[in-house]
Amino acid sequence: MKIYDCPRCNQQSLVPTGGFLSCHQCNYAITALALAMDQRLQNHPLPSHAS
């Protein structure tokens, strides 16, 4: 089972629990799709459109 870093508490405690990944340290829950999108945006931020 793969364990991920929790985006809320930064502990390596985010584990799959069916439809969600759940952190047992801070009680955070997120879907796998939302976590993947969040990680992608952190690694490749969207360009800003400053005027």
C-alpha cells in the first residue's frame, strides 16, 4: 500500500481508504483525483496573466 504526504499536516500518513485518501494524523480526507491535481499544480503552477 502506498502512503502519501498529507497536504494539510505534511506527515507521510495519507492512505487510501476506498474512494478517498485519509490522513490519520489530522483527519484530512481527499479524493485521489483532487490530490493528483493539487500535486500537479504544485509541481507545474499555472502561468499568471498579469496586466
